Amino acid sequence: MEITGVNSKAYTSAAAAVEEDEELQEAQEEQTKEYGVSVKEKEEQDKTEFSSSAYDEADVEEKAQNYLKNLLFVGGLTDASTAALQNYLNTFDVAKFIKDYGPFTSTSEISAAMYAAIGSMIKHQENE
């Protein structure tokens, strides 16, 4: 029985492709032994996922209070500036702050908003 319609070029090129794949795999295995890193590990990448959820009022209030307390702790502010910041801290309305500047998804966003809100209150002693 004779088989017809088979192209010998197609058969040899398919066999050559399989052979190339085997050679490539062997070369990768040799590299794995040499460098101690598998190809699969090399292909995997570190992925970091960030939460996209907004901070709630308690989180925003805590971060804002910490920001203000740090400013007051560092010192070097005028007495009027210290009094204004302390008053702002005591009367801080977190709901209004979030409405005006939020929503917030990171501490850096809260810090930037705090600076925008109180930047004019910050006066250092050497500036007077």
C-alpha cells in the first residue's frame, strides 16, 4: 500500500522544529544548572497590588492628626502659628475635610491635602 500526498519537506521541517525545541530546552536546563535559576522562576515577575479602596473617616482623622502633631513636635514655629495649628487640630472636622479634599486612597494624598488646608498657617520663627 502506497501513501500519497505527503510532502517530505513538510515532514522534515516539522521534525527539525521539534529537534530545535528539544535543543532549546536542553540549553535552558544547562543554564539552570549553571546559574541556579530555573527558566520558570526567571519568567515570573514580582507583582504588587495596591488597595484602591478609599480611607474611611477614622483613618483620615488619624493621619491628619499625626500630620499636625508632627508639625507641632518639630517646633520652630511662631507662637501664633502654633496656636493656629493647635486650634485647627482641636476643631478638625474630618467629614468636611474629606468632602473638600477627598476621597483618599493613600497617606501621601492626605498629607498633600493637609498641607493645602493649613499651609498658610505654618510660619517659622526665622521668617518673621
